[in-house]
Amino acid sequence: MRRVAAFAALLLAAFPRPASAEWRSLRSEHFQIIGDVSQGQLRDVALQFEQFHEVVTQLIPSTLRGGSPPVVVIVFPDQRSHGPYMPRVNGRTVPVAGMFVGGQDVNYITVSLEAGHESFAVVFHEYSHLLLRGVFANAPLWFNEGLAEYYSTFEVANGGRTARIGKPIARHVQLLRERRMPLSQLFSIGHGSKEYNTDGLPRSLLYAQSWAVVHHALHGETRRRDQLIGFAQRLGAGGGLEDSLRATYALPLEQLDGEVQAYVRRQIYQHLEVDFTKSLVTRVTGNAVRLADAEVDAWLGDFLAHQRDRDSDAEAQLAKSLKARPDLAQAHAALGLLRWRQGKHDEALPYLAKASAASTSNEVAHFAYGYALATGGTRDSARLADAATALEKAIALRPGYPAAQRLLGYVYLQRDEYEKVRDLLGPMVKISPGDHDAALILAAGLLGLNDVSGARALLGPILAASPDEDARRQARTLLGQIAAVQNRSQAGSSRPSVAAPGLEQRTESTAAGTRSSGPSVILPLRPLRAGEQRTFGTFEAIECSDQGVVLVLQGPAGTVRARAAAFSSVEFTTYRSQTGGTVSCGPQPAVPALLTWRSEADSTVAVAIELVPDGYIP
Ligand SMILES: [Zn+2]
């Protein structure tokens, strides 16, 4: 979460950048570092961040999803020069040692060399959240905060050859010796809890106790690193507290609570020393380049534009940049994006067009330009062609850029380029089946290619699992179009349509707290005809013999066995993404299904089998 650390009271006043400032820019493997400091200082900062990145991703093998926005680190020599860019609340500067400002296009970090370790602790905490975001879904809050606190102690020693991580945090240890938060309470805290959202003792205890659980697992005598991760993973997957703990730590909750309490009373703590002499990251060698004043103003203006309530300061700084360099693509991109975030899409368009035409290296400017073209105004073919070009540029700059891929898929769909939709979004949906926006566009593309079963396998899970009513409605509409597609030869063709994807992935922003009961599902099931009955249960097997086939379903009142002359005479439909369009004889993966049958003489005759998504409630 966004956190700012108070720095020792400094009198801060807004003042202009001194004319003598010499700003430089340095690119390392994972960072862009800019600052009004010497080349050597820029390299030192770059080294610390690169080593931090390496240590965090090594300790917890991270699956940071492709397409994470770039990270720009702004280095100020002292708190005085940092001041004008610190957050403002009600017109007053909030003094901070360092900042992390995340954005869809770029993540900004500021550090001040004067604030030293305090500056880095704040930003390492926040940056580790960014790195760990993709490790696994729904990680519990205490796990994220505990790890971030653990990592925040990172420091480089021995001239860059060693890093230390996990040194005890004195304020946490001291607090936990006086007060405690029972683990049952800690483990129940989520993003909506008052302990997390209100400043005060419970919040301090939350951070301290989370840190203690993590430190105990990593450095206590019992060394439970893997158990800690397994425990958090099980909780994230919806497992119960006691069960998950027993399956990993093999302990009851009270015993772990007691162990952690005893742990914080000790006086000596271990930490980790990472030896970098065998690794590549012992120094950063790239050359820093001098930045022109207009470029510095563009960077700082964009940084201000990413903060809350700093739009007018941002605009002033960007205007200054454009006055000195009217052709500077970076400033056009920043100003266009600022207007665009303000919802002034028409005003944004000319700036974004200039930035995109000048091939700015800011991929979000290309994306925003493509977005404005694809979703606003009249969507004629020339606009759609320009939108596709801009989005292709954005993806070339950041391969895997999720929002740009979804939108480009949507543009291809508008252009009836169904193969391109399939080739672009097929692999993406395979990796992230929870990306329902992408899945909807892909399903529409597959319908355009007459791939009915492929489309249906995508749409069923959306109906079943999407917390978003709009996505479910679109899935229902597309399923309704399937019948039309099947009769296309008679009915004439119509393009399958979906709404333009949102800027953020809906399932990400609304996923928290929506897992519990699940939405009600209305699948377009095969209507029951006279004399037919339907049983809901688990599909178990297809027994094949010379006499025909028997479908075996475990229903609420016992096993149902329904026969047919051949499987091809049973209507088969799947609304599941995991199951292919065909099944074969033998035991079946136990999936929920609806079996439609009718009684004929003494036997039960199979009519249809419909495989439904997990969590389906008839
Ligand atoms: Zn945090």
C-alpha cells in the first residue's frame, strides 16, 4: 500500500530548480535512474536497486507477469531539492524520505541521498509489493506486508559485493514485546479491515506482527520458508485457516502464536547475507547522459502528473518544457496522458498524435492514442487503422502489455480480422484464463471464425465466475449469438460484437472480496422436452461396449446410468474451458455436469450431457 515515512522536520518551501543543476540519466537492466547527482552516485543507486531486484526475485521465485510498467527512479541530492515534488495535502507539503508512485504506464520512485537508509527502506517496501504482485493470486495481506517489511531492510555492504537483508526492525520488536495481536486476528485482516485503513496502534501492530511471522519462518530455528509460502498459497486459494496451517506448518494455531511470541522476546536475530561476488550484478557500467532542461521538466512534470492533486503544477512544468522544445515527444506524451486521465480525451488527442507520430518511447502514449481513436468519435476504417498501428507500436515497446493487447484484439474484431484476434489473444487467455475482457473478445473472434465450441468453452466460465455483471451479460449475449452463427448460411452473417475493453482489467480491480458466494449463473442450457428429465451431478465415466455406451453420473440420489446406441447420438455441450470439444470412452475427469435422460421401457436413455463450470449451482 502507499505509505510515506515522515522525515525529520525540515522547513520545506517550494523553490525553482537551481540553474546550476546538472541532471543525468542512466539506464540499467531494470531501471531508468535520473537525478541531479554525479554519475558515480547515479550508478550507486542503480546498483542498489538492481541488487534489490535480484535478491527479491531469487528468494521468492517470482512469476512477475510480462508487461509490468517500467520503473523510473528520481534521485535528489537532498531533502531541500526533493521538497517541491513531495506530496501535498491541503496545500501543505508532507515531508517524506522517499516515495513510490505507481501508475498504469510507469512506476516512479524518489529517493534523497541525504535521507539515506530511511529513504530506501520506504521505497524498497513499496517496490517489493510490485515485484511480488505476480507471485500468486490473492496472497493474504499479512503475507504481503510482512514480506515487504522484511525486504525493506535491504542494504548493500562491502563495496557492492554483499547485500544484507532481514535485519531485525527495532520498532517492530519493541512494540511486540509490549503489545500483541493474536494471529487469529492478524490472519483475518483484509484490505477492507479497519486495522489496515486507520492510523494507530492496531495498524502498527499489524505491520509488526506480519513482519514477525515472516521473520520467524525465514530465520527461526525451525526454518519454515516453504511452509510459510505454502500456507499463504493455501489461504489465497480459499483454504480454511486451521486446515491450511496443519497441512503446512503441521501446527495448531495457538502453538504457532506461542512460538512467534517467544521469538520476538529473543535478543539476537539472524539475517541473510547475499554474496554477490559470483553474480553479475556487482556494478552498473552504463554511461549516464546529460539531460537538457526541457527533458528534466518533462520527467518532473510527468512525475507530478502521477501524484494526486498536482495537476496544475504538472501542467506548468510541462508547458515550460514544450516552450523550450516544442517538438519534445516525451512532453507531448506526458501532457496528452494528463489530459486523458482528466477525461478530456478530445484535448488529449493532438498531443498523443504528435507523441505517437514522433515514435515516443512512452508506450502508454501510443496506447492512449490508440484507445482514444478506437473508442471515441466515429469509428471509420481510417481511424481504426491508425488505432491498430499505435497499439502495435505500444506492444512492440512493451511485449505482453495486457491492456494494449486486449484493445488491439478489439480493434482487429472491428476490422473483421478474426484470425488476428485469435493469434493475439489466444495465447494471452491461455496464460490468464481469469482475464475475462480478453476472453470475451477472443470468443467473439472465434465466433467470427465459426469456432462455436471454442467460443462456448470461453463463455461458460465467464458466466459462472465473473464478478462483473457486465461481463456476464456480454457472455450471455454472445452465447445467444451462437445459434445465429450455427444458422449463418440461412440467416446471413452478422459480426459478433462485444464492448470495448476497460482501461484496467475488471477482474483484477474487483477480484477482492467477491469470491465468497459467486454470482448466479444462467447458462443457455438445452431446453427440456416432453418426457425428459435432468439430473445434476458429477460426470464419472463413459462405458463403451458392443451394445453401445453408458453415461455414468454421480447424482444427489445415487449413480445414474443412462445408455445410448453411440456417444454421437447424445447431445454433448461443454461450458468448461478446461475440457476439449470431444470426450472418449473410459473414466472422465470428475466435473459437474447435467445429464438429460428419459425412461424407455425398463431402461434409462441418455439424451444430452452438458458439462458446466465449477461452482455451478442448478
Ligand atoms: Zn505495504
